[in-house]
Amino acid sequence: MIIVCGYGTVGKNAVTELKEKGARFVVVDRKEIDEDIPFVKGDAGTEETLKKAGIGEATALIACTDRDSTNALIVLMAKTLNPKIKALAVVKKDESISKLYKTGADYVVSDAVIGGQLLAKNTASPYVGGFIDRLTIAKNVEITEIPIPQNSPFAGKTLRETGIRKKTGVSVLAIRREDDIILSPRRDTEIKGGDRLVVIGETDRIREVFNMARGL
Amino acid sequence: MRLWNVKTRIRALGLSLMTLFLTGVVGFVLIKTYVEGEHVTFVEAMYWTIITLTTLGYYPPGVGLTSDIGMAFTILIVGSGVIIIFVGVPSVVAPWFEERLQRATKARKTPLPEGGHIVVVGYNPTSRYAIEELRHHGFASVVVDEDREHEQELLEKGVPFVWGDPTDEETLKKARLDTSLGLMLTGQDDVNIFAAITARKVNPEVHIVSIARDPEKEKLLYKIGVNKVVSPGSFVGRMLANRALGRYEADIIEGKKLLGGLEMRQYTLTPRSGITGKTLAESGIGEKTGILVIGVWREGELTVTPQPDFVFKEGDIVVIMGTSAQMLAFENTFGGIAG
């Protein structure tokens, strides 16, 4: 379950995305919202509100109120109540980035940085920008991780031998092996049980690779 | 090493000279009156102090100090004067000249490029990143803003600045929008909309990219002819949601290298490109460089991760992914492909 704190532009779009992905979530905001979604009214920086929202069983929290200091407080409180939670936050000022990381956030992003990057990408390399749009907006292309079970038919084979690319058109960008990562692996790289393949391709075809990896 | 800046030094020098001068005047009067028992005038006191401080050392009759205490006092003032003047003055004059010279030789404006630049409307945290990123890709920017607050910062960064209302035709012309490669609008939504309308009048062909602070303004910006609208607010929302679900798209959007090392680039194929007319397998891109072709744009259509038998055509825009080393290998092997 994911807790979204703050229902502004960022919060609303996070919710849209979570709905599309079929993820469970709850929104926390100080003001009442007129939408029929799981909602807790209150100050997300307080123990009471976070507990009401189910912080104990939440896997992740997105702090996206419009104040950096509020977001810092939310992350701090969330991490105190549930140290295992993945805390993500958005900030307005760049100098807040390091401060938010100090409160224990796992991932902090500044909308000024994102805006700048998006503008530059779409000016300097519009087709890379277009590709990113397909990844994030059109949704028919994705980058995702595929776990390889120990008894997978892929285990012990090289990338070429698995036939992933030939049969599905999906490309392997990297192999995660324990704490290591092999970027752009060669075709003769051997896959081991327990590896995680990071792949790029069309969503439907990636699903096929998931099944192939499990021997289905 | 600079202990103090020039201004502080000048002040310190002035202050110590003043103190020494007053000490001299007061000391002279006291010693002359109470020790040597002579009558003195204020002018005599000043005269004595200046003659002593400047080490001229010539005293008309009746002005010099002749008692032991008086002569000791004279030595003290001469000594202090020498130290302050010979140490203090050079430490002020040289840096002061230096600063003057620097100011005189430094151009007060960064010259505008003739063309091929990007006109950036608004200077703020967002455009600061965008300009940095553009520079990284080899594009020059010219900033237009009606606020002069950041003029000095831009000057130091060597980014040309045009001061004026970005919704004014004259201002955009001054920024050489007519010969520019593109216009980037990073201001408030109303300014962006009005600037885009103005820009279309000045240069109907220019590629316009705009930010929409409020995602609802997106369609308005498209309607008036902006080529691409980005709305960071909605992007960040989607990206954080994906992150929360453990997905990777976020890394690329953020401009970071994916998984800590992979980056994306685009290349346009010309008739001279070595791979035009070949299949992906024949091109040998993968074997020679390790680069992955993750997409090909052709007439607005995107083919994702093309198959080995995919045939490259002139005008195709190829999106590739790989590490920096692989990118370098790619450029070396397929140089001249770029566009």
C-alpha cells in the first residue's frame, strides 16, 4: 500500500498513475477532496494521521505537499513509525534536496530539475524526449526488472541462447547479480539463477519474457 | 593570499593614519606644554606631526621636541609612520589597481551568437538546469528576462542576456530569434502563452518548447502553436508513483544515467551514414560497440527495439542506449552518422 501525502498537481498525477497500475493507495491531505478515492483528512506530519492512513503496513510514501519543510517532517515521521518504508519526496528548492535525504528519504526530486531536464531534452534531442514520452505517457513501452528463478530455463544459458531478443524483440539493458550490475551485457553473457534482468520493450512482449523466465 | 578585500584595506589604512596623526598632534601639545613648558598653537602641532610622519624631518626653530620624552615620542611617531606607509600603502594600491584594471578589461556584456542558439525566456531554477543541459549537448543559449536580478550571474557564466519584455517583438528580435534554432519558454504560464504568440509572428518556423506550470494550460499552449509542452508537476507525480512501485523509467526522465551508467542519444541517418540501407544485423552496431538500438523514429512512428532484420533508411532517427565508453566507440566507428 502506498501513502500519497498532498493532493496537488504532483499528488493527483501520482494517484492517476497508481490507479492505472492497479496499486493500492491512500491520499492524505489537510483539505477535504471531492473524489471517491481512499482518503484520510489531516496533517500528514503527525503520528495520528499517518497511523490512520496505515503507515504500519505501507510499503511506500510519497511526500508531495507544496512545502519543503512539511515534506521533510512527513518523511521523518514516516521513517520513525515504519523504518522499512520507502519514502519519496518532491522539493521546490534545490538546497532542500540534501536536507530531505538527511531526514531519511530514499529518493528526492526537485521539480525545477525535472522541468529543466525535460525542456532541454525536448530542445536538444526531441526524439529522445519523444521516446521518454512513450515510456511514461503512452505506456506501451517500459523498462522493468525480470527475476530469474533458480530453476528457470534461462539459468546457465547465454543471452543469445535464451532467444529473448529473437522471440520477443525485448532487449536486455542490464543484469543485476546480487549487488553487482552488468550494463549492456554482451550476447554471450551467461545468466544465472537469482539474477534480475533489466529489460526494455513493449509491455505485452515483456510479459512473454516474464513467462519464459518461469518456464511457462 | 588576500587577508582582507581592497575596501577593508583602504579603510584600515585610513583609520591607522588618522589615529597616528591624532596621537601625534595630542602628544606634541601635551609634551610641549607640560614637559618642555612652551606655548604651542594647533597649527604648529599639525605641522610637526606631518613633518614627522612623512619623515621629512625638518623642523623650523621652536617646533621640534627637545626633551628626552619628546625625542622618544618623535621616534615612536616616525617608526609607526614608516611602518604604516611602507606596509599599508602598497598592500592597498596594488590590489586597487588590479581591481580597476579587471573591471576595465572585462566586457560588461556577453556577445550574442549570430545564430544557431536557443532563446530561453525566463531565468529561474528550471531554466538554469535546462541551460546547463543544453550546454552539455553543445547548444548555446541566450536568456531573455524583464528582471535584471540575475544579469551578473549570467555574465559570470558567459550566457548572453537580453533585458526586456519577452512578449515584446523587439525584445525577441534583439535575442536574434529569427536566426535561432529554438525558443524555450520557462516563465509563468500567461507569459509563456503571450511570448509564444509573439514569437510565432517574429519567426513562424522556430521550434518552441514550453513549460506549463499548471497542467491545464497545456492544451492552450499547444493551441497557439507551441511544438512541445512539458509539465513538470504531472511528470514528477507519475515518476514518483513509478518509483514507489519499483520501476526504472524515473531514472531517465530525471536526466540521470539509467541504472547508474546507461544514457540515451539520438542520431539522424543521412545518405552518407554507414548504416543507411543496411539491416540492424548487417550494421554490426551491437557487435562492434555494444550499443543497443532501443528505438527508431520514422515519419513520426516509433519502432521499439527493432529486430535484427530491420532496415535503416535515410532520415530515420535512431535512439540508442549504452554506457559512455560505448557511446564513444559508437561515435568512432560510425562517425559521420550524427545529425
